[in-house]
Amino acid sequence: ARRVARRALGPATLLLALLLTLASAALAAAGDGDAPVDDGPGPAAEAPKTADGPDEERADGATGLVSFGVALGLPSYRTVSGSAAFQSGPFGVEARVGYGAGAGGSVGLTGRLYPPLPGLPVPVWVGGGGAWTGAGLTPHLAAGVHVPVARRWRVDAEAGVAWPRLGFERHATPHLTLGLSYAFSVDLEGRGGAGGGSHDRGDPSGLPTGATTAACAPRPPDPSQLDAAARRTARRFVDDARATYGSLYRDPRWTLEVVRTTVRDDVATVVARYDGSVREIASGDRIHARGEATGTYRWTGCAWRTVGFSYD
């Protein structure tokens, strides 16, 4: 009886697509699930670009990663299971509850270590733990990886060996898991900047710090808020990426320059240039990415909320 940890290998480019285009993805982070809005009738207004060039930004403060998932696996008491996990930097822990026909239920715990392996720009872990069933404690050793499939969704896989008791002896048996998890960052220093599981949906990205929709009187669209909205969303995206990839990369730096903003009624289209980099822990090399992103925002009456984006 052992529990699983979830993490599966993903494309090497995805870190840059998440961590470095994060600046561009600033234009998308908060709007998961909403469909882009078509421009309605009405005159278009061009919002002024900022006069100053973009300033380099850096991520600061400690973040952790919380994830919840479901999976199928072996041995039989883990045929179907659910999990909750926490990671901070190279260390993590996962709790899992499983069930299998004929084997009954199980409760397990696994400790994880995330080494910064060169050439693998996704989280890979090794660890061990145990699971408790009606037959007692079953220890296990395993390794796992993550396959990011979206900003916060991952396909998780792990493989290892477990030693369940069969009669009076323990026998080695395969320990395998394949599942799907949802992960989000949490702020470990009380800065309020890391994106929680529902943070992006509930907090319009254009609100000033400390403001809420309840305290805001509805007013006409304010194009001057779009630049700040994109940058705040970028910060939340960076926090998610840092929490996920903090065992592999450090010192993220980026610039985000809004180059064109078009507002039509309560819908805005923002074009921004991003330029970012991270340092790979294993090699010490700094990895760079740059490009252009286009985002669509909708005015809520108090702030701009992202409803769609694309980037190159």
C-alpha cells in the first residue's frame, strides 16, 4: 500500500511558454474559461502607449505549489485515487486516498525531492513513503514527472516498486500511476501576489491594489488601466510558473511593453512585446525568449478582465 505522487514529463519548450511568455500571457492569465468577446458596434478609441520604455521586472518572495488530482494505478488498492500535494522549491509531500475492488481503501503519504536535472526542463521527482490498508503498512519507492498541458493542468505519471505483505512475507510489486492534476501557487510571505486556485477568476486584473468590485462604483471603460492590468496578470502568471518550476529554474527577469491598445465599447485589444529569461539551476545558463502577444479584455464596470489571448 503506497500512495502516489503525480508528475509527468512535458515538452522542453513549455517552461519558456509559461515562464517567459508569462509576460505575454499576462494578457491571458485571469480569463480561463471565458470565450473571447467580439468587438461590438461603436467608435474605436486608441489608448496612448506609455512614454517610457519597459523596465525590467524580477520575481521576489517565496511561493509554494498546491495541487489536487485524480489517478489510476497499481497495486490494486490504488486502482482509483485522489491526492493533495504541496511543493516548495526542491521539496514536496503528497497525501493520497485510494480504493480498489477486493483490496478496499488506502491512505498514503509520500515525500519527494525534485533534483535540477540538466536537459529536463520539467519537474522530475524521486521519493518514498507508505500506504496503510487493512493489511497494514506497505512501503514504496518511486520517481515521477509532470506533463504540463495548460497553465495549471498537468498529466502526472510515476513508477516505482512497493513491498506489500503477502501472508508473512513482503514481495516486490510494480508501483504505477497515471493521472491528471490541477496546481496553483500560494504566497508564502503574505505578499498577496501569488495566484490561488480561484484568485484569477475572482479578482479582475485591472483593479488597483487592495480594491474590490464591491468598493468600486461602475464607470465607463478606462483605457489607462490596461497596461497595469497586463502587468499584474503577468506577475500572477510568474508566481505560478516559479512555484511549478522553482526546482529547475531561478531568477526570472522580464520586460513587458504594451505597444498598441484599441478599445471598442467595453472590449479592448492589447498588443504587447515581451522579453524574458530564467537561469537553469543545473547548468547555470540563462535561457531567453521574446515575442509579441495579443490579448482581449472586457470591462466589468470597474476593471479590465482578460477573456482571451494569443502569442508568438
